[in-house]
Amino acid sequence: MNLFKDIDLIKQLSDLKNIDYRNTLAIATIIELLIEKNHITRQEFIKKSKHLDRMSLEELKQLRARF
């Protein structure tokens, strides 16, 4: 029975990896489209990414609560 649990766990990890890849691809696609259509510049995106990366989890929660 333990073998089946291990196999199930491996399958779940594989599924999560696939979901993570597809989410990352979708986000990258959206970013590239926004840049191509001149809604944002690559520099603006980088600046905002760095800003958000420096924020604490609590600050991010407060930011989300405002919108």
C-alpha cells in the first residue's frame, strides 16, 4: 500500500509542476503582450517587480486590500 501512496505523491508533484509551468507561461505571455502593445515598458515592469519583491507579506496584503 505504501508504494501506491508514493506513486500518487509523485503524480501530484508532477501535476503541480505542470500547473506551475502553465501559470508561469500565461503570466509571461500577458507581460509580453502588455509591452508589445505599449501599455507598459519593460523598465516599468522591472521597477514594479523589484518594488513588490522588497515588500513584506503584510505590506502586500495591505496593498491588495486597497483595491
